Amino acid sequence: MSATEQIEQAIPTGTWTADTVHSGITFEVPYAVATFRGEVPAFEASLVDGTLTGVAQIASLTVKDENLHAHLTSPEFFDAERHPEVTFVSSEIRRDGDSVELPGELTIKGITRPATLAGTITGPAVDHLGATRVGLHLQTTVDRTQFGMTFNMPLPNGEPALSNDVTLKAELTLVGQEA
Amino acid sequence: MNVLAISGSLRADSHNTALLRALREEAPSGVEIELWDGLREIPPYDADADGAPGPATVEALRALVREADAVFFATPEYNSSVPGALKNALDWASRPIATNAFRNKPVAVIASSTGAFGGVWAAAELRKVLGAMGARVVEVELAVGHAAEKFDGAGELVDGDVREGLRDALDTLVAEVSPELVAA
């Protein structure tokens, strides 16, 4: 294995903080015949000595309808009043070339369960201002009923309108912090 | 703590209203139960009249809900569902949905009917409606069947099991607001 390949296989060390303007936390859930999407724009994420931590403020959730925002932040879904944050903390980062897996603990609505974020890693690379950046493109699919979100409505054919499986996506641009 | 009690029935001798009177007798120390009697005065919901402020009787209901720490419902069952007058009052109270008075409000639902099932379907539908409004619906299941047999001629609840069920339901609701009041 060459020296270059060894660097590419490495997990970035030190402290890296998300550039939230160039990052995004989104979710997707199959609804009726399509896929419904939303974003949680207020979040912080950091990679510190190989541990990725993310905290998202659920009240900031954006969808295209005010009433839907009200429903999603109500006790029937995220219960933003009592559980304002969704968090993820990795226990490990496994890298194989550009592929990464981050097993860890996901907390939604005050309920913590194991979850593995999987995807790809880009960089580290130096940007036009001289900062070093790492890209993480991660996702996981969770059963929302495991996090206390059991709401549904039947379609005329009797099938539930809303899927229980929700895909969470994190597109992170992490910027290396000077030691 | 202030609990607003709402009966879904307008009938003078309503079993559901009588259950709420019995509930008031079972209230633990520190819990005040106010029985709302304004249901008859709520006009039919009309989006054209749904401005700020809305009709005076609707605004009065919204204010009572806002001031209450929790709301306790007892509903009859009409055609397997929530009575129209109660649903109508909630449709008014739920507006505007994002900031409505019931949002995050702890609520409990019980039901009674003269039939065997005690209004269990109306209670389920009422919980669904309240959940959609953003209320904090607590896990309470009390459906009082054969309601006419549970009261004496003066409308007093004489069934010990139902009385205990009311106490348990109220405890669950109170605990959602203030756990120390139940422990005391």
C-alpha cells in the first residue's frame, strides 16, 4: 500500500466543525404515492478525534406548509416542546476507501436507539481560502414508530398513508480547526 | 392546578356531564376542576367568521383552554363518533392550527353511553381529533357502558369501579402536568 493510499484510508484526526451553510440535515418519508421531504436547518455537527456528534433543533424544521410544520412539531410527532433536539453520537468510524460507516446512538423524541449512518467521505481537501475540508455524505433509515411516532391515516384502499420507515440524510462539510 | 372539564353532551341529565361532576368530587388537593357550560353558545363553524377576534363565545372558550393546565373530556357517542356540537367547538378552538389553545395542552378523554361499549369509538375519534390539533393526549381509556345503571335517581355516581376509574384517569392527566401533585 502506498503512502497516498494510507492517507486516503485515514479517519481525520483533530477537531472539525460543520460549515452549516454548506451542509444539510434532511429527511424523506414515503407518503401515499410519492416521497415527502423536509429539512432541519438549525443544527451543529463536529468531528472530534474520530467521534461525530450532531445536534439538530427540531423546531427549525422546514416544510412547505405552516400547518404541517405545526403537526410535525406537535406531541403526535417530534414533540418539540419537550424534546427540542435530535442528536447523533458516533461510537466508531469505519472507512474503506471512500465508503464510511458510523455506528452510534440516535436520539429522537427523548428515545435513544442504535443507528448506523453509512455513505461516503470526500477529502480532506484544501479550499480556495486555505481551509481544509472533509465531506461526509451519510444516511440511515429508521422506523419512526420506534421513536414514539405512530401517527398514520388510512388510504381508501386501507393501506397506511405514511410509511414507518424514514430516511435521515446528513450532507456535512466539515472544516478543520486550528489546534 | 386548573383542569377544564368539557362534556360533549348538552342534555340536562347527561351521564357524561354527571361523570365530570363526580370527577370534581375526586379531585386531589391542589387540583381545581371547572366544568365548562358554554357548548350550547358556540355557533356553527364558519371560516368567513374565523377572524381575529372570532365570535365572543369562541374567544371565551379559547381563553379558558389557554388558562387551564389541562383539559378533561367526557363524550357520548353519536353514530359511532364524536357529537357534532363538541366537534364544532373543537374546530373553532383549533384555529389557527399552529398557535391554537390546545397546542401541547395535556388532555384526557373518557366516554360513556347507555350501550355496552361505553362510547369507545367516540373516545378514539376524539383522541384522534385532539392529536391532530396538537394536544398532548394522555393514555387514558375509560368507556363507561350501561351508563344509566351507574347513577342513582339524583344523578349521583354510585358505581365504585367507575369512580376509581375516574380517579385513575385524573391522576394520569395531573401527572402529565405536575407529577408531584399525584405523589402527594
